[in-house]
Amino acid sequence: MRYLGGKSKLAGKFAHILNESVQRTGGRYWEPFVGGLNVPPHIKGTYVMYLSELREGVVNLYNAVRAGWDPPSEVSKEDHAKARGGTDPRSVFIRIGCSFGGILDGGYASGGGRNYAAEARRGLLKKISKLPEHAQIACLDFMTCELPGQPFTVYCDPPYRGTTGYGSKWDPDAFDRRCELLTIFSGSEVYVSEFEAPPHWEVVWRHVRKQDLRKKEGAIPVTEKLFKVVPRA
């Protein structure tokens, strides 16, 4: 299932960095912005895996599929319109998986002879099947939740600077401070996907790609970076 801002094409390229970190943090992994569930299938060697997301409907969908619910492989334009705003698993699957670009409540995806519902269903079932049994998926706000008292490997794929976040005001500076607090409080190794970050954070991986949104001059190359959080001295 495609998800706006997801790392489906990049996760396999940087997962080795996270897996090396997991070995150093005792097999504990936490992903607070799990989004499209693209990175967790690549994470190996965990005995604790926490996956969280602010959108309750997304969590409901993933847990329902893990429990045996099977998403639809046929979704009409009328079904798509009726699902708007719904938080039950079927509605959320349609609102994301059957919307253009994986945008929540975006336009109905169609054309090109493709069956977007069937593609989203296959992709989601494949991702869920690769999760370890001990993985837990919950609705959690990274900015306000209780921080772990043990070291974790934490991977964050937050709303990027300059974006609309979750439909409300997103404060990237507060997020940066929260990440640094987490490293100090628990000894966790925190990694963040972004274009830019505080200058004292360490860039551990980078990849140049073409931006999805096109302008008149064509696709614009951007550099995706994976930062390791370093507390300010």
C-alpha cells in the first residue's frame, strides 16, 4: 500500500545502518512514525519492536490485517467517496490505498489499466506478513508520550520541514529537541530521515532522487539524508 512520504524505495538501502544499531541496543527497536510500514520488514535481530503512529485509523488497519482481516481487491469510485473520514479498517484502507499518491482522502486512483485496490492489498499483506510476531503496533504521539528508560534503536520519518505535517501545525524544532532528549534520557540511538537537520547531527547516509512533484522545468533532484541524532554540546 502506497503511503505519502513513505520509504518503500529507500528502506532497503539504509536498513543495514539501523540493523547494526539494533545489535548495539540489545535488540530493541521503536519506529514512532511508522506510516506506510515500509521500514520494519527490513529490520532484523529484534526481540522488542514497537511501531507507533499518531493516526488511530492507520493503527486500526494494520492490527486488523494482522488479526486476519482481508482488505478488498475491488473498490469503486463510489466506495472511495463513502469511505472519506472513516476510521474503520476498510475505510482507512480505501482512503489511503485507493487514493492518488497514497494521500489520505486524495483523489480516487484510476487509469492505466491498473487495479489500485488489488495492488494496495497485495502490498499491505506482504508487509504485514514480514513483521515479527513480537511486533506491537499502537497509536502514540511521539511528542508527548512517555520515553523509554532503556536504550532503543529509534527510527523517525517525521513530516519534513516546510510540509503541512498531520494537517495541523508541525514544529520541527520541538521535534529536534525531543529527539536529543531521547538520546540523553535513555541512551537510545536515534535516526531521522530528513532533507535538513541541526548542523551538529551526523549524516550517516544520503541518496539523491527526483522529487515526485513536478514543476514546469521537470523533476527536481533532492538529497534524502539519514541523520544520527547528536545532543547539542
